[in-house]
Amino acid sequence: MAMLSRAQAGGLTRCVVVFEAGDPPREGSVAFWTPGADGPPEGAGEPGELTVAVADADGGVSARTVPVLRVPVRDAVPMLGRARGDGAAHPSAAFWGAVTLVALQLVARGRILPGVSESGFDAWRVGPLDPQDMQRIRELAAAMPAEARAVPLPGRSPLELPDANGLVRAFLDAVADGMPRTPAAVRAAGGTAFAAVRPQRVPELREWAREVAAGTDSGVRISLRLDWALPGVPAGQAGSGSSEPSAPGTADPYDADPHTGDLPAGGLRTGDVDAPAEGGVFRAVVQVHSLSDPTLVTDAGDLWRSPDHRFGQRAHIDITVGVRRAARVWPPLERLLQAAVPDEVVLSDDEVAELLAAASARLTAAGVDVHWPKDLVRELTARAVVGGTDAPPSDTASFLGGDRLLGFNWQLALGGDPLTEAEMDLLAEAHRPVVRLRDRWVLVDPGMARKARSRELKPLTPIDALGAALTGVAEADGERVEVAPGGWLDALRQRIADPDGGREPLPQPPELAATLRGYQLRGLRWLARMTSLGLGGCLADDMGLGKTITLIALHLHRQAAGATRGPTLVVCPASLLGNWEREIERFAPGTAVLRFHGPRRSLEGVDGGFVLTTYGTMRLDADTLGGHRWGLLVADEAQHVKNPRSETARALRQIPAGARVALTGTPVENSLSELWSILDWTCPGLLGTLSGFRRRFAGPIEAGEDPEAAERLSRLVRPFLLRRRKSDPGIVPELPDKTETDRPVALTREQAGLYEAAVRESMTRIHTSGGMARRGLVMKLLTSLKQICNHPAQYLDETRPRLPGRSGKLELLDELVDTIIAEGGAMLVFTQYVAMARLIERHLADRGVPTQLLHGGTRVQRREEMVRRFQDGEVPVFLLSLKAAGTGLNLTRADHVVHFDRWWNPAVEEQATDRAHRIGQTRPVQVHRLIAEGTVEDRIAAMLRVKRELADAVLRPGDPELSELTELTDAELADLVELRAAGPGEEPAGKGNRR
């Protein structure tokens, strides 16, 4: 049929529109007619006549034959869709336009099912429909104008119009039946059935189609009601309040709530509750629920006995098919199919136990709810109790570090009230799924009975018991179970649960030559609490919040008690040795300080005070350090041992101490395994083995598979990790603002040419490579592009290059240097490339700007001298290698920080920035991140903005790594490195973010 022109379609929407159903549904048509016209409307369709009901002049209604234009539903759909929003359209046209929209939405959602029409033709129809869909259809039917269904039913007097709901469903089916049938559908389907436009006779597929629809789109659904009858009480009557069967098509009076399925006890009656359970009989009764009207509920037996039920003509078939599907899930229901009416079946005790154990959940998953009698209580719960019967230890610290085991037992409760030992024995000895407890009949599934019989679980070590108490869960008998700590263990849990809280009165040590801020005093209280219990901790405050002085205060506090007195060993990066020594001399004057570093290092005579060493020295002299008695062992910048398999981490674990404390501003940089490494050192065994930690926490959290895993891990680690940020309310209100700005720069012509050439050449090689070779090429490309963005001379490795005019970044840096020096400011310039730092140093020297450069090869004494010169204002520009100088240094003379190139880890950049933005800073700090526009740096900057926030609940990893980028597909990689101009839709760089 010819397509309707826009003008014809617009004219037809002004007509009265009625729908004529067909068999199969796609053969239906839409008829258009104009009141008072002598002929059919103009348009592409089949002219004809139709009998319609029209209003008479005297107010009555009569049948009249009118000329119409019939258009197949498929061809009418586009025009009707436009009529919905056409204010000039006839109400009937607008109505069918609204129904058309619903039909198209259902088809787009895939809500179509195969079926066989009454005449035996292949037909698609809408379904399955959820309750919201059904409600929308009912609302449409209620709003149908009389003209939209003005074709009277034949042979009825007086005139009767068709049911609006049925007509809407028929139209939806007509649209659904036509949509999947395209010229290519037959080829794609491999046959004509359900694909060809011409009707195909397939009566042999009728049962198959019913089977497909059963349980998903039938007119009814079934559920099972479990009745229990005691001796002398007729099943099905006791508890119903009446011996008469309920009327089909109404809410069953036996059923207390047809919406929820909560039922009274079938067979429990006043005066019978003391009868012995041994005589009770269970039966499963099939209940029928109407999908179109949730209030219609009845028993299958009652429905079969009543021909006037309101569940539809297909109800018997749908119920039988539904039972057949349920029997596939739970075989005992097959006995229902052997009866003339699939209404009820008597169950054995073993079958009831199976239903209680697992079959009920399988049936529910298959769409068949199982309802238990209300008066048969199902409130039995089980949890595992750890330490409930154990006496509190006299020395908690030695106990937690010892090898004594804690009792771990099942505790059952009825309605939340724990059962007594006698009641547990009664459950253990029960041979039926119904037990009399506390004057109530209680349903007992096999799992609960097993727990009552085998109450003792494998005992837990103290640290495992503490972990279970904190998370509230543990693994028992191969399953995750709820755990409740008992007695003293629960008191311990409450004591350490809030690391930043606690009410222990703890003044700062009188020997401390400073006044601790409030949050520092709380940190001291937490460290003292944890170390006194024999537990370690990680102080993970932001850089600059005073972790060093807090640790010095802890050392002084521990010297006041004989049990904790002893020397403190601090292991730190070499660059921090001088800072630690100065801070100790400043805040704990008179306390001995020894550097265990250099060629003449020795521990002779050490019996107190501080011993300072580096990670490298500690790794070399682990045996010497491990042979000494340490009251406290401190790992500063503990991220240096984030790899538990590294030689440094293994050496640190060999050194025994009365307590262990980790200091770091970044407990997680790339993965949760780093958090495990730090906390397993401070508190061995807390997080289990690394493989177990990855299975229980890291894997599910990082993959987003278990939302609750993050909360469990948070509860477990929170007491052992105190983390405060500068942005936290009340931490450092006097700290000046920090403003971060992305500074976009354009590539020079030379840079752009080098960039495009590097991309073109590398992508050709990457496209033909695989495995490790491909990963290496990707990393080489990314490094090359970053170097080109910095300066062509760095990429080309020129010996005495010309520097000015070749790099957009260097030009912007000149502007920043001139402005900042003119204003009397000072700046830190970080780059991850020492070669680039040397180029900047030479360039600024040529311009007469005093600078100094600190990198990984700078000796410790030289570093300390550089820090002093910068802090004293002798040098306004401090060039620093990000990796060598990103932690530990106090450079509060700077009020500007420049990241010349991006380290693709925001935590590392933040640590570097915190060399200036820390306690002691009195001026606002400006952070400038130089980003080459339209390059890979621009794309990575966008990634960092998205991934910058770590999940506070667990400190989840959020940092892009080169290893991740090497796994990109060729297309993704090409998009990442493509050189392009900043588009109007991109977020403008340079937008400041004040924090």
C-alpha cells in the first residue's frame, strides 16, 4: 500500500478514528470517517463502509452505516503517533495516538511474545506486562472516548460497545504483530513463521506458545499456600473462620491479605494448639491470582467448581501450565498434574523440610510464591556468637598477641530472643519440621535443626575474633554468617570502633615542648589506646597535619610506663632523616636521637630515645635491627612498603617491636592490596591472607560486584586507620585556602608536528603487535607524547638545545615566574623527568632567575641545605623531581606550586602540593597544572577529574595507571592520543577549584 503523504496524514487525524481487530492481529485496520460526509476521507487506503453508533438529535444512540477509509495498522502507526501531539486532531485520533506510543514503547523494550491466534495463525503480542504496564493500559481504557470504540457489538440489543480494555489490548497486539516483520526477517529467522508478513498457519505451535507465555504473561499466576491440620481438624476449614468454600473471583476469606499472601494457620484453631505435632498433616494448596486485578484471589479447586469466575477463558490452561512449570522446579508438585483438578497435594515431612530448606526459594525465583500459615512461627534466626562464654583476659595486649582460641558457637533465637540450652536441645531432638516452643508452634527448617545439633564451630584466634566482631560477619561451615561478639569482646569492639573518638582522659606528655591541636591530641589518644592493647595502627592524616609531632608525643607518653618504655625506631625515606631529627630536638628536647645511617652506623648503647634509619639501610641491616628490643617501630611514608612481596616489606616484618605504627598520607594509591600490606604489618592477621583478602574484599569491591563488601571492609579497618583531611570541619580552620587551576597551553607548530608523527608511526606498529610487545609500545608512545608536550628538546634528547619559543608550557612557566617573583612570592616546580628539570634550570639561569634542583641523586646533607636556603628566601624557584621530593619536605615558603607535567596518580600530586600547603603556611596556595590542549594530557586530565575522589568508605582505588592504559583497544588508544582542538562541548580547562 502506498505511504500516506504528510498532508493526507494531517487530514486524517481530523477524522473520527476507530480500530477493527483482525485475525491474526496484524490484519487489523484503522478506519477513518468524517461525520456528515458523503464519502470516505481522502488518502491512501481501502474505501469501504462501516456500521457505527452515533448520537441522534433526540439524545439517543443508533447504528448508522458510514463511508470509511481503512488503513492497515502498520501503515497507520506513523500518522497516529503524530496525532497525539496535534492540538487540532480529533479526540479519537489523539487517543489512538497515545495507545500507539505505548505500543511502540513496549516493542522497544522487547515486551513481545509469540502466540497462535484463534484461527491458528502465527502472531506476536505484547507481553510480559509488569504491574506498571497493566496500570497504564487500564488508565488508557478508562480515558477512551466513545467515538474511538463506536463499532457496536453484533447481535446486541440495545446497542453495546466493545470493552475498552480488550480493544486497547487488541490494538497493542496488532502493533506488536507487525513490528518484527521486515523484508529481512524471513532470512534472519530461517523460516516464515513469526517472520513473514503474510499469515502463516501454525496450529501445531499453540501448546508451545502457551508454554512460552506460562508464568510470564498468562492472565493469572499461581502461588502455594501451605496448610497444616492437626488431628480432628478438617484441612482447609480450620483457621478460615468458615466451613464454606470461598466464592471464586473474590478475595478468599481464608486469605488474610491477598496482596501480600500472609495467611492464617490452616488447621490451627483455638483449643487445638496443645495437640501433638506428630499428628499434623501438611498440604500445599494452589492459589490463583489475577494479573489484571490484584484483589482477585481464590483456590484452584474453587475456580474449577465455578463457571462464573472472573479469571478469563484461559484460566484453566494457564493454571495447569503454571503448575507444570512449578513441578519442574520442585518435583513433588507433579502429583498435582495427575489429578483431575490441580488443586492440592499432601506433603510428607521430608518434602516440607525440603521446601523450608531450598525449594521455596527456587519456586519464588520461578514466580511461584510460597505462603506459610501465620500462626506457624518462622521467626527462628541463627547467628554465631564469639567469646560469649570466655572470661575476660587479665592482659588484653598479651592475649591478642597470643595463641589462645575463643569459643565460636551457634546461637538460635525466636523473635530475636535467644533460646536457652534446653530449648536448643528440644530443636536438636526434633524429628518433624514443626516444634512446640514457648507455647507456639514453630517451623524449623533442616538448617536450623543442624545448627541446634552441632552448635560448636571451629574456634577463632583472638585477631580473627576481633575482625568478626568488627564486621559482624564471619565464615562458618563454608558460608558467611552473622556474628555477635559476647561479653568483653563486645566491650573491646565498642572501645576501638571510633578511632577519632574515645573518652580516655589523656593529657599531652609534659615533656612535649608544644601544645597539640585538638585533632592531634585525639590522634595521640587513639595511638596510645591501640598500642596499649597490643594493636598497631596507621595514622593516615593528610600531609601537613602534624603526624610527626603526634608520633613524638606518643613516644614520650609510652616512656611513662615500664611495660611500654623503650627506644623508638623510625624507618623513613632518606630525605626525611634531617626533618625527623630537627622535629625531635625541637619538640622533645633532651631526648636522645641517633641516625642509623652511613658507613659507621651502630646501635651500641641504644636503650631509649629515637633511632632513625632509612628503608634502604633497614633492608641491608634487617638482622641487626631485628636483634634489638624496640618499644615502638614506626614506618614513615609507609607507602614505600605497599608491595608486600618486596624485599623492603619483608625486611620490615622481621623487626619485632612492642607496637607498630604506620604513617602515610596515602594508604591507598593504586589498589586495595596496598592497604592490606600496611595493615597486615601494623596488625598481623587482621585482614587474613592476601589471597583471602583479594577474594573477600579487593576483588568484589574493585569489580563493583558486592556493594556490601566495601562497608564490611570499612567496619574492619576503621578502628586501625585514622584518616583526617585538611578539608574536614574543625581540623585546621586556620590553614589558608588552596586554589587548583588547570592551565591549558597550546602546542607550538614543532610540537604538533612531532606529536602527530609519533602517533602515526607508533599506532601502525601497535596495530600489528600483541602481548607484552604491544604493551611496551603503548607505554613508549605515552611517554614520548608527554615529553613532546613538555618540550621538543626533551623528546629529541638534544645536548645543547635552543629552548625559547619551542614549548607552550615553557612560555607559560616564564609568565608565571615573572609574575610570582615580581609579587615577592616563591614557587615549587614539580616534574617527573629529571632531564626536563635540568632544561628548565638552564633556561631560567639564562634569564637570570635563581633556582635550585632536587632529585633522587641529591645527597641527604645537600637536600637539607636546599630546604634551608629555600625556606630562608634565598632562592625563589625550587625545581623538584616529583618522585624524589613529593613527600616529607616542609616548604611552606612557597605560595605557588606548578606541576609542569602530570603524574597520572592524583594522590602523588596532592602529596607534592602538600609540601607547601601544610601547617606553618600563612598564605593562600595557588596550584597550577600545565596541560597541553587537545593532547593525551587533556584526556588524562579529564580522567583524573572523574577518578580523583577516593571512596571514603574504604579508600577505594581511583588512580589511572599506565598498566591500565596499555590494555586499551586500538580504537580506544587512538581516541586517547589523537591530537585535536578543544571543542565547544568540552569542559574548559583553567577552571579554578578552591578547596
